[in-house]
Amino acid sequence: MGLAPTTSTTVMLALGDAIAVALLERKGFSAENFHVFHPGGRLGQRLGRGRDIMHDGVAVPLAAFDTAMSEALLIMTAKSFGCVGITDGDGALAGIVTDGDLRRHMSDDLLALSARTVMTPSPKVIAPDALAAEALAVMNKASITSLFVVADRRPVGIVHIHDCLRAGVA
């Protein structure tokens, strides 16, 4: 119809976007910068770190290798993450006991077994600086709901899939 300048406005939008991207690249503007300047937006939330959404300190469900499953179950229940991390003598995360592990080891002597016997070795983990979106991706890929945050092989926190959802990462 030729009545409105639709083509020229579309071209100007494309040109403006191209200039913005060129400036971002020239200035070396990174995803981290974006998160700093836009932390509350949806994209900024996806750039949050594991340390920002993890539970730490006494909230982390942990037990030693030699802990009896009767005690490990109490820790698992009290912390409400559906799992308990198993640490070795150096405090490194060696394994995890989950609800699924309990079902797989169901027997009359389950409560007398050690956590080391029941645990799944080498659990999925993330580093504190890993993006929260990476944590969610690991949990989705492995079909798990909790993920330990580990620094220097030692557990420093735990992230539950609901933490990612509350943070707007999904």
C-alpha cells in the first residue's frame, strides 16, 4: 500500500541491533558483565552462579564413610534433599546415598550397613562458580533433583532443582 514506512523502520531496527552487537564485541562485553548490569532480568538470572543459590553450612546433608545407614537415613530425612553425601577421611565427597540407592539395597540388614556399602560413588557435582543454568542442565540430563557443589573435592553446598526454579533459571 505504501502508506506506512514499514520497510524503513524494520531496516533501522536491524541496523541498531547490528551496531549494538558490534559495540559489545569491540568492548569485550561478556555474559558476566551482563549479569552484573542486569541481575534481575531473566537472562541475568540464568547467569547466576551455583554459589548464589546453593544451601551451605549445616544445611548440607553429609555423613562419613563409616556412618551406619540408620544414622545416614536420619541425616537424609532431617535435611530434606532426598540424599546424603558421603565423605572420605579427608573430607572429600566420595559418594552419595539417594532414595534410589535405598530401594536397590533394601534388605533386613540395611540399617546395619555402612554408608560406604550403599553409596553410589563419584556423584554428579558442580563447582561454586558454575552457572546455575549448568547445574539445572546437569540435573535434567542425569534425571536427578539435587547436586552437590564441590570445591577442591570437598562439598561446600548443595543445589536442589527447586532452587533453580525459584531463582528463575529454568
